[in-house]
Amino acid sequence: MKKAGTTALQLLYPMATYCVCCGNLIDQSRSYCLCDHCIRRIEWGWLTIDLATQEAETGKTSDLDSAVACISYGLYGRRLIFDLKYNKHTYTARVIADILADRICSDPDTRHLLRTDFIVPVPLHAKRLAQRGFNQTAKIGKHLERRLRESRIEDLMEKKSLETAAERRDALRADDGITKPDAPLIKLEGWESDVFCEFPKTELCASHATGVPREAQDARAAAEARRDTERMRDAVPKQEAVRKQPHYPRLLADALLRVKATTPQRALSAEERCANLNNAFAIAPAFLSKLAGARILLLDDAYTTGATANQCARVLKEAGVAEVHLAALATGNHFASGHFPKTQQSSPEEAWMLDAGRLHSDLGVKSPPKSEEPWMLDVGIEE
């Protein structure tokens, strides 16, 4: 019922009608529901935060095992986040999740995030959650889980298709026990397609008009019997494997709690941010056993100084989590690198989205205006 309602809303108010960033009219060919102007102004990249260098220069130990982002924390990326958080444009969460999923699935350096066990969004305090009505990272996490599940199912189906083709090819080949080198090719009758096997020149049995020696006939019958037995033995496990869901990170939206109402981070220095978040997070008791030894994909909308993510990672590891990897839409961290070069022949977003298989061939139309829009203000993001 809920799916039918969502489909009806999409028909009445399709997302691909307006750019989610500036509101300009677009068509369904535009990637991430962004117009050409906005998509070319966003600084795309396979951004990775150098945590080791950050630790060495700041003198603060990081509890994160890795941290990645998709865009630079600029004016246009900030608009996407602000619209989701403060203007209640919750449909933007799906766009952000699509960007994150394409990065995780396309970049070889982030494929390990598909092997994490759970997606844990950075939480909001109960008071702020009541004011806003939703947790924006939990909204993103819901769509991200769906996208990663679909990606893993597609990978599994492709793998099974290749395995099936290989099994069919191997079944059509002659059994290794009855083939011998330097022998003439003789057609085997009774197969689905023409298959030729190698047999030695021996005296032919009069009852076999095909020219296949008796020893080869007996060996082939024995090989077919073995294959039938193996198929029967493997039938149940294979059916169970098909029914079994592929591994992908599941969303745990309530595993991490914000137990302390903190001052908004944007007005604080790096030292004040760390002090502000001290003892601000805790693990929900119901999830302690599930998190023990797990690999966590910590999800946030932006990564700036890393104070929030690091505090979350510390609490998770104190609860027995094995690994914590951060994924964020945007980063303004000085230790982030991996922007797509502006001088390359194809645009940064084209290079990325072509790898993800999402980009429409026609991307460039009008040149962007000279001045920025008035709503794009340089404001901090961390809460």
C-alpha cells in the first residue's frame, strides 16, 4: 500500500521536473535531479580524508578506520544539505543516497564499504529531533541501504549468470577421464548440441553405428551418472543460496543515541567542538550484542573537523565494534584529497557518473551565470 502511494506521488509530483538544488526546470535525463548549471558547479571527486596526516598535524587520535566523501563542501553542496535539514525537503535524501551509493560502488578504494555489516547514522538529540521531525542522516541511510542492496543483488545475479554459463560449458565438454590426446574427433549423439570428443582408434562394436568404442560408451555413461548424482546432491544448497539475501550493510537507525543536548558546532573552534561533544553519544542497550565485532558504516551529511564522527566512532569501538568507516556527502576538511581535475577533457561529474553508468550523453548546454545566488551563504554545517 505504501509503495503504491509513493508511486502515485511520483506520478503527480515527479522529482525529475525541477532541479533539487536551484529549482530550475529539468528533464528525466539529468543525473541526481540536478540541472547542468548546478552539476557543473559542484566540486565532485573520490575524496578521501588522510586520517594519519590529520592525526600527526593536529595531535588528536582518530578512532575512524577510514573516511570518504563525494563532493567538496562548497556553496552548491551545502544547499543540498540545508534544504534537507532546515527546509524539510526530504526527497533530497534519496538524491544524496544515490550520490553516496554510486561513489561506494564505483570506486575500487571504497568497495570494502559494501562488506560492512551495518549503516549507523549520526543521531540527533531527542529535543532537536522533535523540532525537526526527522533525522536527516537516517533518511539518507534508508535510501542508501536500498541502493546498496540492489547493487549487491545485481552483482550476485551477474555472478550466477557467469557461473551458470561456465557450468553449461563444462557439461558440454567431454569428461576428462574419457578424453585422450592425439585421437580423432568423433561426434557424440544424444547431446543438446554437437559435441566432439577425442577417442583412441580401437575396434568398433558392431552394435554402435556411431563409431564410438564400447569403453568410451561405458565411461560416458558412468560420467553422466556421476553428474546426475552431484546435481541431486547440490540441488537443495543451490536453492537455499538463491533464496538467501546477499550481504550488504543493514540500517540500524536507533543503535547510536545522542544523550546530551550540545551547542551547534558551527560557532565553535576545533578544541571547543571536541569538548562540546564529550559524553554526548551512547549505545542503545538493545543493540550491544548485535554491534559486538561488527563493521560499521558511519553515515553523516558532512565531515569538517571530524569531531562528531570521531566521538561516534570512539563510543562504537568502546561497545566492541571492530571497524568504523565514515561516509559523508561533503567535506571541507583540509586533509581531504581526490578531486576530479577541472582541466580534464570530460567534466568531473561525467568521469564519475560514466563509471557508475548513470550519465546521460547530453550534459552541456548553457554557461553558468557570473554571480552566485544570494541564498548560497558561507555558513557552518555541523550541529
